[in-house]
Amino acid sequence: MSHGPTVEWKKDNASASKTKLGVIMVLIYTFIYAGFIFINVAMPKVMKIDIGGVNVAIVYGFGLIILALVQAVIYNHICTRAEEKAEKEHNALMEENEI
């Protein structure tokens, strides 16, 4: 028994801006992660330095995880606003063409 699709997919009018934002955020994260790898390879003694009872490697690693979560929340917020704006503009254009 087929009940049909659960969601009706519409055209994503904000796709270009969401893609651009995603690429920028991935590049930022990649640059920071590359710093982590570089320090581990080139200056491993730096990662052994204690900061409040834990070493730099632990702090940097948790920082990377937190950064990823923060970026995800920011990306979701900005993309949601972009989708709402694009939908409003699309609807206004459709109404204008109907008149």
C-alpha cells in the first residue's frame, strides 16, 4: 500500500548562498584543523604543555569539536534566515506576476 511521498520537495532558492557559506566555513575549519596537525607533526613538544591540568593537545582537540558544533549552529541559523528571505522574495515575485 503506497501512501505517497511524506514531504513535498520544493526548489531551494537559497541554495547558492548556502553553498557559498558552507564552503567558507569548511575552509575556516580546515585551516584551523591543519594548524592542529602541523603542531602535532612539526612541534610535538608544544602539545605536551600543560594548560590548567590538561595539555595543549586536549584543549585544541576539544576546541575543534566545539568549533564544529558552533559552526553547525551558525550555519543552520544563517541558512534558515536565507531560506525564509528567498521564499518571501519568490512569493512576492509570483504575486507580482499574477497581477
